[in-house]
Amino acid sequence: MNKIYPDAAAALAGVVQNGQTIAVGGFGLCGIPEALIGALRDSGVTGLTAISNNAGVDGFGLGQLLETRQIKKMIASYVGENKEFARQYLAGELELEFTPQGTLAEKLRAGGAGIPAFFTKTGVGTIVADGKEIREFDGEQYVMERSLVADVALVKAWKADKAGNLVFRKTARNFNPNAAMAGKITIVEVEHLVEIGEIDPDAVHLPSIFVHRIVVNATPEKRIEQRTVRAN
């Protein structure tokens, strides 16, 4: 089975549709699938529910999809770097499901592992727990969180072999493995593509069973939200 596609648009073709739930890896702008997000914007699909740690920044990352009004709902943990996000949310134009960061990671991981729900102490006694089942275990209260499964997952890895075994690089590992697990169809953007067998099995961060399509973007921009340097 050939998983390699010539470009991001081809990798999305026949997969993305209006109204889908899309899980997107990354943390801020670190480890985001830049080319796939751009191709998703250019595809013109609308009514998307986006699951991501955050919403990118104005004009880059998922911020591009907010500007074109392709996202109707965000399931996210942090959204403080995007003015257009704030404008749409405060105007009632964008739905938002705030989720604590660790809970969001576990919701994606659990979805990929076939676990429908789990209990956590995080959020008990706050608006995070509103409308959710609360249960007591060993004298402590826990809130039940439903797992997340996405129609499509867009993720970024540093290296892949042609079977789809993935290696992530440092901080860019972040939410990418969990997002990949949660996708019914997972499309991966990589910087390096190698032959099967060139990655030591012990070095594989995510096995190929979770990967359906691969596209190479050898020169990503890797933009930084706020660059701070020490004065001379």
C-alpha cells in the first residue's frame, strides 16, 4: 500500500469534507503541519470542528482557517495568541469547548485507544465540570470526560519511513502522537522520508498502523509566536 502523496493538496483530496471534525497536532506554532493546514484552507471545506491545543496566531497555523471562516467550533486548551479568534468568540460567531491541557491530551489518546470515557479530578468544582457526570472514588470527586475521535487528523513528524513509522523531534512531539491516534484517517507531514527498515524499531515514536497518508515538506517555515532574545 503506497502511503506517499506528491503534495499536501493531493494528500487531502477525497478525504476532507464539510462539517468534519479535524484533530491538528502542534503546540502554539511548534510542530504544526504547516503545509497540510494551508492545503485545508485552500480546499474550501467549511463547518469544521477543530481539535487542537490552540488556534495558532493571526494569519498562520489554524489562524488561517479562522480568517476564512472555515472553523465553526474549537476544542482547545489555550487560545490567547489569536485576536481574530477572540473577536469571533466574543461576537458569538465561534463555538468553543475549553478543555484543560492534560485532559485534552488524554481525551485524544483515549479516543485512539478505543476508550470511550475516563474520570479525572481536573476541573471538579469549576465550569469545566458543568453538565458532566461526577462520581466519587475513595472519598474524592472525579469528573467523567468523553474521549475524542476525529474524522481526520493532521499531524507533523520529523521523519517517517515509507510504511508510516514516525519519529518526532524534541518539543514538536507535543500533541502530534495523540492527535494521530485519534484520527479515523491520519495524514502526516514530514521533513524526511526514508526507506522501510532505516528507522531502528526502538526509535519509532508512533507505529505505522496509525498513519494512512504521508506528504513531504522538507522546508517548513517553523515560525515562532514571540521571539525573545537577550540584549547584547
